[in-house]
Amino acid sequence: MSPARNDLLGDRKKKSMKAEAPVRRRLAPEERSQMILDHAIAFFAERGFDGQLKDLAEIAGVSQALIFAYYGSKQVLIERVYEKVYIGRWKDSWHEMLVDRTKPLDERLREYYADYLKAIDEPIWIRIVLHSGLSGNELTRRYVSGRVEKILRTIVSEVYDTFKFSKKDFPEADLYEIVWDLQASFLYGLVRKHIWNLPVMQDSERLIEQRVRHFMSGLNARGVARRHNKAR
């Protein structure tokens, strides 16, 4: 084959490849802002909050200046991560679910934890939670003190109502720790599953039922002991 023929075929191949190459769509500002945020969530989940924006920019395929143009500073970007990862998954209906006294407390707890796990059971969520706590940027502390503790205090109140405990017989600080143990058991399960890559029970409904039953059994035993002591 002549050199001229080779050149002609080469030109045709280049033109064909150029025609088949995907056309990069110019993103609207809102889409580009969301794209940067999505990359930031994955980036901080993987590298922690000490990760550099220049590295994030490289991964996202944008300039560092563009990140600043959209978010102003790293702290503002971190705040948006907080809103998306923490607040965006939170449901005010969880509180209403827990105070619905037309249902037994154990049923309410099972419904709450089933819905709660659906919202948080993924690697990015638990990694963001752990990295935030380790870096000291207070995202996790703010989330816990502002929202999670309200839920836990609600469960404490519902336990007092269900079992008719008095705060004299069962100090609130003691009950609060027991409720935290229940909550923490689910978070620890996410660490096992998504951080340590260890097997956990796949049947989440059964897992929740077991943990709630164990929680309620302990409270029932305490109630029986209290009544026995009063009868003596």
C-alpha cells in the first residue's frame, strides 16, 4: 500500500474517532455546583477533611479557582457536605413515629430503626461521620447534639411512659445511657460492615427485631425487679 494511501486511511480514522468522541456538555451553574459537591462528599469520605482542595479539583476535573468561585472557602464547602450528608437524610417524621402511643413502644422502635438504617446504611455516610469526629470539625458533634440526642431523649420519655418508671427508681442519666447503647449498636454495625468489611447479618429486619427485643427485655426485667422490691 502506498504512503499516500496510508495517509488517507489515517486521516479517515482520525476523523472517525473525532466524530465518535463524546461531546462534553456545558453544565449549568446549578449542575456544576452539585457536581463539585458530589465529588467533595466522596473525596472527604475517602481522604478525610484534611484533604486538599487542589486534589479535589483534580479528581473533579475542574480548577481549584472554580471551586472557590462556587463555594468561597473550604469551610463553606464542608458546611454544604454537612447539609447534604447529615441534614439531607434526616426525617422529622422519626420523632412523630416514636411518640405515636397508639402503637406499642417496641413496634415504634422497630419502625424507627428500619427507616433510620435505610437513610444511613452506606459507606459514605459512616466514613464522613468518623472522619468528621477525628478531624475535629464538629460536623458529627453538631449532628448528634442537635438531632440525634433529641431522638434519644424522646425514646427515654417513651420508656418512662410505657414502663411507668419513676426517675427516683430509674435515674434519667442511667436510662439515657441504655438508650445510647441501643443507638450505638446500629452505628457499630455500620463500622463493621463498611469500614472493617466484616460480615454482618443481612436480614436487617431480623437484626432490628433482635436488638429491640433485647432492649425491651432488659427494661422489663428492671420493672419486674422494681415491683418485687416494692412488694417486700
